[in-house]
Amino acid sequence: MDRLKAKQIEDAMDTVSTQVVSGEKRFAAPQAFLGSQWHIVIADGYIYWVQNPEILDDFGNQRLLIENGQLIIETFQGQWTRI
């Protein structure tokens, strides 16, 4: 029996077996992970926690970046400010 690749079937995802993805993956657009209240968006070297994944620069949103080996957290208050 031939195996089907998951990308051949829409909305198919194996959540039971162990999987390994090798190689480098590049995304042409920001990646959003939707939650019930806050969403996570990965874009331009930052990890954002936002209420609306379409608006990254919005009051109260936060983002994480790595600068000189240190993790930096910033919050948006009209401009990005380190906290």
C-alpha cells in the first residue's frame, strides 16, 4: 500500500506519532498562531503577542527579540518601548 503525504489532503494533521522535520523552512509571510484571547505572530525576527494578528503595532501588544544574545521584551505604547 502506498503512503499518502499529508499535504495531499486538506486539513490533515497527524497529532499522534512522533515526527521530525529536517532542513530549513522559510515563510514568505508572517506566521500566526491563533488563540482564544491572544495570538502569536512570528514576523521580521520578532515573536509578537497580539489581540489582532492583522495589527502588530497596536496598543498593549508585546514582542520578543534577541539582541546581542539577550532576550528583549517590548510593549507598544504609541511606539515600541522596552520593558
